[in-house]
Amino acid sequence: MQAASRDSYAAALARLEEYVAGAEPSTVSGTGAELLAVADLLRREVRLRRALSDPAREGADRAGLLNSVLSGKVGADTLDLLGALVTGRWSAPSELLDGAESLGVQALLASADRADELGEVEDELFRFGQVVAADPQLSNALSDPMAPVAQRAELVGMLLTGKARPVTVRLAEAALAGFGGRSFTAALSRLVELAAERRDRQVAYVTVAAPLTEEEERRLGDRLSAIYDRQVAVKLTVDPTILGGVSVRVGSDLYDGTILRRLNETRNALAKR
């Protein structure tokens, strides 16, 4: 987002946090679902998106248009939060869409936080991403941009309903819609990171050849927390093909100490002789 859009989103996010502080988790979750539904509407209705972000119109005028379109179709809290969003200045209509989508995601994460379930939601999203990555057929089905989102969401519901929290299911559906313009896999990863950020943690993606014990995983997390001067949430993937060693990615930092990397480097060096 450009500066004006960031300021507008920050104001709406502050309004969301005020609302969350006095609301029940289930109420906040419902608001989050409605915000994402409106984001879907803005994604489909380009003219509406442009009108609601038009800098030539006064903020009150844009809010009035919003009310005329959504009054009676979403709750008062949702309408208030969206009003805070559209009265701000937006550098581009696409950034208003991003703002509405991000506000909905943050509301869902906040509802899980209020219910003391945010850590579980974070883990469920990560594990679902692992399941999808391990099954090429499933990955292709969920990532296919030619398949309607509703059809893919039905598949996600079949896979997750009763096995994951409702907030997790709704966030996975947001990933299907391409949260933030990302691919499905990248959107899931970003949602994991946002959940961790709300818990004031950094995500470390760790790949090992064989499972770690709980004590080994704890020591690794403590070591990474000391390095980054922040609590680190370790997300572990077991991949026997790396043969041994460990790969760790934290943000843009990557440490690859796997045997597979060393073998590849040796093979490349010998090929150049």
C-alpha cells in the first residue's frame, strides 16, 4: 500500500481493535466473515470499488454510498468498520480491496485471540498447508484459478469441517480467494505469519529429515528466539529427501545446512572441472 492507503487502513484497524475489546469472540468472528464477504463483493464489482475509493468524492459521500448498498445486508458493526475504511483516502481502488480483505482477516484472528484459540488456529492453518503441499492433486485442485472459488471452498469445507476451528476454515477460504493477490499456498503462509504476529511471534519454517523430539524442538525455538530477540514459533516440516541436517527460514533469512544442499554443491563443483 502507498502512504495514504496505509494511513486509512491504520485508522480502520484501530477502530477494529476498539470494537474487539468490548465484543464477544463469536460476534467478532461474524463481523470478520461479513467483512470478507464485502471484500468478495468489491473484488467482483469494479465500478463499486472505484466509486468507494474515488478521491474526487467526499468521505461522507462515499460512506453514504456504502450505506445505500449494504444497509440491512450486514451488521451495524460491520457497516461502521467499513465506513471507517471508505472515508479514508485510497491511492488506488485495488488498495481499498486489500484493506477490506485485511480488516476481515484481522477480525477473524482477533476473534480467535479473544477465545484463546489463536495458537491453535495458527497451527491448523500450517498443518493444512502441509497436507495440501504433500498431495499434488489436491494442491492443483485448490490452486486452480479457472475453478470457481465457491467450488474450491466446498472442497476445503469437506476437508476441514469438524477437524479444524470455524475461524480456520474461513481463513482457508480467504486464501482460496487469493488473499492479498497471492497464490493459495502463499496466502496460507501469510495467514500463518499474521496469526503469529498477533501473538507477537516470528515464524521459523524448519525442515528436517526426521522428526525432532519435543525437547529438541523447544531448544531450537529458544535458540532462534535468542538470535532474533523475539519469541519464535517453529513450524516443522519433515522431508526425508534432504537426507540430514536442517533448513531454517525466518522472513527473508535462510540457513540451509542440509546434506542435500552440500551434495548438490559438490556435484556442481565437480561438473565445472
